[in-house]
Amino acid sequence: MAKIMLCDDAAFMRMSLKKIVEGAGHQVIAEAGTGIEAVTKYKEYKPDIVLMDITMPELDGIEATKQIHEFNPMACIIMVSAMGHQDKVFAAIKSGAKDFVVKPFQADKIIACIKKNYVEV
């Protein structure tokens, strides 16, 4: 079971992701609605996996990913965003994201990404 942090400025999206990950037996230990909140909560909760939106207020998901990786280079961040353009995918991966899921997504795609990237310690 992975400990997961959800980062998205849309509460309904966090709720939807929470249902999916908890339904698969994982635990949501934190949620963030802004990039700054994502970085702060990552440092506090140290989740196994972060599901991160790209477009968020104050600090976008790509910059938040960079800051989280400065804190922990081994952080496992999966970008979940409607911005599926090639340049955004490249920027997300370059910033340290391990994977990318395009919205709208299927629950099985989210679960498959978590399974593929989660390394139990």
C-alpha cells in the first residue's frame, strides 16, 4: 500500500483521485490545492507517491516538482494533467516526474501508473 499525496487545485479532481487510489488499497495522506502547498506538505508528510497537476495557482506543478526533487531527488511524482501537449510532458519529465497521465483519465490508468512506479521499502 502506497502513501499518496494528491495535488490539484480542483477539489472535485482530488476527490475523484482519492476514490480511485483508496479503492485500490492505497492511502491518501495529504492533499494540496496549490504548488506551494504541495511542496510544504511533501516535506511534512513524505508520501511514497505524489499525483501532481500541472496547472495550479501560486506555483505550477512543474516548478513544484523541481522544488520537491531538490528536497528529495528520489521523490516519485506522477503528473496528472489535461495539458497533454508534448512540450508540457517533456518539461514535466525533465523536472523529475516519473510518469504522466492525461486528463480525462481512466481509473485503471492511474492504478497502473502507481503500480509501475511504487517501490515498497
